[in-house]
Amino acid sequence: EHKDIATPARTKLLLDKHGFSFKKSLGQNFLIDTNVINNIITASGITDESGVIEIGPGMGSLTEQLAKRAKKVLAFEIDQRLIPILGDSLSSYNNVTVINEDILKADVKSAIETYLSDCKEIMVVANLPYYITTPILMGLLEEHLPISSYVVMMQKEVGERLSASPSTKSYGSLSIAVQYYTSVEKVMIVPKGVFMPPPNVDSLVVKLTALEKPAVTVNNEDLFFKLTRGAFVQRRKTILNNYMSLIQNSKEHKGEIIAWLEASEIEPIRRGESLTLKEFAELSNNFEDFPH
Ligand code: SAM
């Protein structure tokens, strides 16, 4: 039995053996701490019936622990230089498939059908490339894939945004979008020092559990998301002023916009950051009755 990959010594050995150099532009900060990995695994609740999707396996530090516990692991890695290294580091596991693709372009739905169809539930477990955390998560959530949970590490600030409540500094359209699809829990803060090379920021592991149906009922999702984004364009402005900028010919319709807000029981002088998901849903569902 070889030693875990997620240690400074084994990581260095693999780096030297394959002459690998990190690419900052790909968010390559590899985990070198087995405790952090164990905590991620525990939070995920993987069983031997689980199919796990990993985004960015790197040299396989997390992947190998996933492979030991899950039924199958499907990993997407963009950097082709890592493919032979993963072949080496994961050679003793026959339940791992590595796909050399950009996760933002991959057809995850058909990959799930091809590789994970015999798994009882599907989860995402990953130390994400931080520069694309939001597009990765929103892309997966909006595709309505059969994914039951996500245990993902990201930049601490972004993790704070996912879990933020109304009227806090971190609350915004990303909080609303993620909380529309999932319930969000913070798992642990991870210091810079457990990565090679260390990133500039601390990290947060977050668990997202898919809701059976969205957190609020909206008639038109596109409109709901447009209104939530529009409410935060200028955080310091009132909801009325933000929507005056969002809605076409708003000057002519100011009275109707105020009436729409009031019919939804939103005082026009409130700031967007104070509105709950439910209030945005109410606004969205009442919108059709008013000009836009
Ligand atoms: N899982 C490894 C670990 O924890 O040690 C590596 C994590 S590292 C933070 C992020 C990984 O994502 C890198 O291996 C990087 O090459 C990969 N990556 C970056 N952009 C990607 C993309 N668009 N699609 C798939 N993988 C990507």
C-alpha cells in the first residue's frame, strides 16, 4: 500500500518524477493535507453505492480517497499534462474515469448516463479551480442534473456569498441563485498553508444539498433571475432606483413600478440586499401585470 498523495513528500515526488510545473492560470493549488481531505470525504457522506463527479483532480490527491469509498468516480481535468500523472497515481483503482475536458464545455449529462448510471446517487466532490467557481456551480445547477449534493472547496469569500442571508455584506444574486436550488451549509475554513503552492486567499468547504423543488415558486425563472441580478447592480441604491435603471422607458412608468413594488409589499425605498428569496419570487410573479 503506497502513501497518500495528499502529503508534501508524495506530491513533490510526483512533481519531480513527471517534471510538472503549476499553472496559476488554471487555479492549480494542490491539497497536501490528508486531514482536510478526510473532512471533505466525511461531509460528503459517500457510500459504496455513490457515483462521484470531481472537477479538477489535479494529481489525484482527493480522487484516490474518493475512489476508495465510492462506487465510481468521474473526474474532469482540463490540463492534458495531468492525464499521464493521474494514470500513474491512480493506477491501483479501476473505478475512476478521467475525462480530459474543460468542465464548462463538457456534456456532463451524457457523461453521467455513460459512466454513472448504475450508481444510487450522484454527488459532486471537488477542490474547485477558484477562477471559475461561479460558472461551474451555476452551470451544473441550471442544467437540472440528477446531482443530490455538492461538497466543494472554494475561495472563502465566494463560499460566504453562497451561504449569505439577506442584509449582509455577502448577500447578492449568487446567494439567491444557489439558495433557489439547494440548501447551503459551511463545512470548514481551510487555511492557505495546506496547498502547494499556497493560494492568496483562505478557502471554505461548502455543502450544497439539492432541494426536491426550488426554494420558492416562480412562474418565470428567467425573469426571477433578471430581477434578482437587477436589484444588486448598485448595492447602495434603493430597489426602486435599481429597477428604474433595469426597466425600459421606466420614467413613463414610474407610477406603475411603484404600484408593482407596493402590490408585492416591498417598500420602494428598501435596498435590494434586504429582500428575501420569497420577496423576489413575489415581485417576479406579480410582474406580468405591470409594464416592462
Ligand atoms: N483536486 C486537486 C487537489 O485538490 O489537489 C487539484 C485542485 S486545483 C485547486 C484545481 C484543478 O482544476 C487543477 O487540477 C486544474 O488543472 C483543474 N482545472 C482548471 N480549470 C479547469 C476546467 N475548466 N475544467 C476542468 N478542470 C479544470
